[in-house]
Amino acid sequence: MTTAEDKSREHGERPIGPGGNRYGTHRVLGPVGGLPQAAWRLDNDFSRIFEGEVLLSVDTLNIDAASFTQIEEAARSSSTATPEKSAGPGALDEAIAHIVLRTVADRGKQHNPVTGSGGMLVGRVLQVAPGRGGALARPGDKVATLASLTLTPLRIDGVRAVRRASAQIDVQGEAVIFASAPYAKLPDDIPERVALAALDVAGAAPQVARLVRPGQIVLVLGAGGKSGVLSVAQARRSAGPSSLVVGVESRPQAADELGTLGLCSEVLVADARDPVAVREAVLRSTGGREADATFSCVNVPDAELAAVLATRERGVVYFFAMSTSFTKAALGAEGVGKDVDLYIGNGYAVGHADHTLAMLRDMPDLRALFERRYG
């Protein structure tokens, strides 16, 4: 007798197990009872899937900036990598791939054990299990996950390419999305790699829109990166032409590219890890006034106090970067006697994917910058 499981396999579908939890607790292998993001290891056996899951064939991982920076630094110094200047970029790419493969093999997900962050991915839908409710995707659709790789069960069968300039890794593998995890269909009018880069930080601009008011002084640290550029663009939109939008960027080339957009009142080349120097530079730029709202998009540690020191009393400091230590931010603000509202960056906001992709459509210069960098 042919069973339902036999029929599903004949059509390339995986058998579906009962008891899939909306939040993915059924995939947690340890510690038992936790949620997938906090778990040390997830079940990435996709020979069967569970109710509410969407099974994907994975094409590209977009590693978040803080995590990729740490991985690249580790690859340069590890015994598995020969210095790039003598061995060529291929050795460094191989070392980066090795680190990612090892993480996924150990944890069942791309959850950087050093930074605690992940990224997101692009893949093609293979199967949608019953019980998801309101699922938009169908088999064959190309989608981007909008939930972190730190909670996405993932298996990598091979690495096809490492693209350090965009922090993207092309892979062969599979993943599942839980019923609670958001995703977006990739648009037809924006190149896939550009959309992937923008969707990776899609939560930034909507959060800026919620917090910035017309006429304010807005400061963006790490303003030349993906989330930083989008934050600057939204700050200019929300604060209006009469406002001051100041961008701080440590890399001269990224600062120059940001300056060509004409969105910043001034772009300062400074290291956000030097809080006193950043504060002094901002005050010179603003005529002695502190920022009303500061957004930290820096992808390295120890930038917390630059954001705090440059913000006025009762102002807002929003930490979008996953490199942020919220202990350092909270205790640091206390230590310097700053009464500011500290916000934890949330990569998800209702409608954030549509919001961010619309910005690329509406702002040709912004889109052109993304296409040059990530296309």
C-alpha cells in the first residue's frame, strides 16, 4: 500500500511531522524549552519538515556587518588562512567559508558565537507545510528571510562564492522558516543582490521615521554603511530641509560616497570608538548644539559612548548595530551623567520591507549607490 509519505517523496516533497510550534521550539536541540534564537543548536535535518514551516533551497547568505567584520578578521589571523597579500584573495575567501561552514555544522544555524548576530538569506521555496496561515509564498518563489539567521535552521552543502565587498556568501543548502518568521518575495524591478542588501537592514529606515521630527538635529554614526545610508536618507525625509543631518563615517571612501548623495548637512570622517573626539566634531558642525536623535549603525564594538555623549539631555539614542553592548551603553550613560532614552535596535517593523524597497525606487541616487556596491 502506498502511504502519504511515499507519495510526498515521489513528488520531491518531504514528509510533514505534526507538532510544529509557531515560534520554532520544536527545532531547538539545546537548551530544551528555549526559543530558536537563544538556542545553542537547532535541528537542521530537513528530511522531514513540520507544520507551519516553509522549506527553502538557499542561494545566498547575507551576513550582518558586525558578524562579517569579525569573521573576516578571524580568517585573516587564523592558522587556516595564509595572509592575503602573499597568497591572494582566494585563501582569505576559503578561510571565511571555513568559519561559516563550521558555525553552521556546530549550531544548525549561522549564529556567530562571538558577535551573537547572523544576517539573512535568499532562497527559493521548495515546499509550504500546512498550518502556516496566510502564507504568500508558493513553490518556486524567490524570497528573502526577514528574520535573523540566528534563529533560522540551516544546512550548507557547499560554498560557491564569497563576496567580501557585500558581505554575501553564495551557497548550496536548505533552510526552513517558522510560521512566526517574516519573509518577503523578491521584487522584479530591483536586482536581486541589491534587494538582498537593502532587506538585510530593512528595519533601519522605518525606525528612523518613527523617532525623527521636523527641524531636529539628527546624528548617524556609521553613516556610510548599508543601514547608515538608509538612516540618513530617512532622517532627511523626516526632519526636512531645514534640519541638520550629520553623518559620521570612519572610512574616507564611504564618507565621500555618502557626501555625493547630498543628504547630509555635513559628513565627518571620524572613528566612533573615540567618543570625545566625535562629540567635539559634532558640536563644531552644529554650532555647539547636541543631537536630538542619534542612530548608531557602527559595525564594530565600543562605539556606544560616542552616541551618548553627542546627544542632548532627554534626547534619543537608537542602537541599530548588532555590535552594540547594551551594558556599555546603559552604564556608560549613567557614568557620564546623560539622561537620554536608549533604544534597542529592532530589525523588524511592520511593513519595513516595502518601506525600504520603496525608498530605493523613489531615490535614484540612493539606489545607484546600492547598485554600485551590492549589485
